[in-house]
Amino acid sequence: MLRLDHKFTKITYFFFVFSWLLGDYSGNRNDDYKYAFWIMSFILAIFPIIYYALGYKKMEKKWDNYTLKQILIVVGVFAMISICAMPINGFHLLMWKDLYYILMPALYVFAIINLDDNNSLDYYVNLIFFTYVAYFVYVFGISSFTPANFARISFPESYSPWESGMADIFAICFFYYYTRKKWGCCLIAGLLNFMSFKRLHLFFMAFYIVAKPFLKNKPVPKLIEWGCKIGLILSPLFIYAATSENFANWFEITFHMNLNSFTSGRFNQINLINGLSENMTGLGMTHLMLVKYGFPVKRLHCDILRFLIETTVIGLVVFVNSYLNIAKRNQKNFSLIMFFMIIMVSSTCIENTFYWMLIFLVMEGIQRDSHREEISHGKELSKG
């Protein structure tokens, strides 16, 4: 008989990763089965937690709910602001979908870290990593890995024959393996991150290699923590300034390049949202407006600005504060979360629950390594 413990959760986690890969493999043309597998594996993974919570069996491990608590704060504030806006903007399901996407990764990781007492969470990271290594090879084919194709990579034009959103996966895995000194996996993750060729991801990889010797398994200094929080909260002001007509004209004259083309359509998209007279308060409202006005890209490619518009400055402050709180206990983890927060200033990734689940798992793994090092160091001092 299969016990309701970490083995059970590992099996359901395998189905979760498999369902996501299946959806990506089909180009997400029909996501019904993908999300059916996803929800089923998520519910099954939570079963052991319910089993212990109802008292069927005593759980010796203390409930670790720090990450979940921070995400619940965000979800609660976003929900309250959005519900208060319903009398003005009406009811729509996008709000609930967005809230579910934000909450689900923290819930799933909550189940995993409370059921799996192993010092290492390698199984969970490795399963995603090797699955997507195989998927990358399958999509592009081994025959594409030629010197001629490598020579076609262009940083100024941001082009690679293998350019792919899988860069998010490989950047996170590179961070994990480089931190844990697993050099074989680190080399593969770094190479595939380079081949996937997202410029910010390459900058992060180079930054982390240089900065890692200076990053400690200690909390982030308060000055840096609050400096980053304030900078992210104020970042929409710079976005508004950058999307003005005066800046667009200056940019084109100076660099002989159209700002909208340079930003892959973000300039027109943000200006359309800014120019609307409708009340935009409530999670999902920018998406509804972009659909209503027939804009080609249906999601605002700037999560930070989106939260300011949809949930007011209160929602943005709570979001930035909570997400940085999750990582502030470890300087290495803080660098990872800041990388994705910077991405959210110029793009969108908050709804990608798969990546956030991997991020939370990786940060938990690094945190466990840090705790183990502290215990080992304490024992050495006691012997001395």
C-alpha cells in the first residue's frame, strides 16, 4: 500500500512535470488536458498534508509556512482590491485565474518541503532540468548544433537559432547547480541558457559568476533590501517617462531606431493602456482592455506596471515587499528573486506557475544547504 508521505508526493510531482511538458510539446494549442493533469497532481500532492492536518498521523516536522504566508498576503490584498472594484468594472473570471496562478506554486512547494525531510531537493530540480534538456534537444534537433549556427548568434540583434522561453528554466537551474557546485549539470544549464539566448538571462548568469564569492548564506543587509524594494516600487515612474513621445523622438534621433520596434511592441501597448479612460482597477483588467481593443499581444508585458494599474500602489507595495521577504534570508536567493523582479519591470512572468514553483524549490534547497552548513560549523566550533 502506498503511504501518504514524500514518496507519494514525488510520484504526483512527476505527473505534474509530465503534464506541463506535454502541454509545451503540443505548443499549448489545447491546454485542457495539460491543466487537468496539473490540477489533479496538485490535489494529490496536497493529500498528505490534509492527512496529517486532520490528525490521522502525527507529523514530527514543524510546519514551514514562511513562503506560503507571504504569498497569501499578496493574494489576499489583490483579491480585496479586485472585489472592491467589481461594482464599477463588473465580474470577470480572469481575476480568480490570476490569483490561482500566483497561489498555486507556493501551495505545492508547501506540501513538498513539509513532507520531504531530505537535505537536498535535487529530485525535484533534476526532474524539471533533465526533462527540459531532452525537450530542447527534441525541439531543435541534434543536427542543429553546428558551428555555423553558433556563429549566427548575435547579441546586438538578440538572435539565436535556438532562442526559446526555456531560458527561464536553464537560468534557474544554472543558479542552483552553480551554487551547489554540481559542475556537470551547471555546464549543461549554462550552455543551454546561452543557446536559448535571452539577454537578461545571460547578464544574470555572468553577474552571478562574478558576484557569488561575495554572496553569503546570511540575510541581506537592510540597506540593500530596502533600496531594492523602493527601486522596484518606483520603477513604473521610469516606465512612464520612457513611454513618452518626447523620449521616443529622442531615442529615434539618437539611435536611429524606432522605440516601439526596439521594445518589441511594448511602447504602443503601454501607451494604449495609459490612454484608456476606463477604470482599470482589479486584477485582469488590462488583459480585458487589450482584448477589447484588439491589441495583438493580450498581456501587458510589464508585470510591475500592471500591478500598479490593476491593484493600485497598495497592491504593488505589498507584492514587492512580500516577494523580496521570501528571499531576504539568504543573499544568494535574493540575487535570484531580484533577477526575476527585474524581468517583471520589462516583461511578464508572474503567471508562469511552473517557473515560480521551480524558483521556490531552488530557494528552499539553498536555504537547507545554508542551515546544514551552520549546523556543521557549530559542531566544529564545539569540538574546537
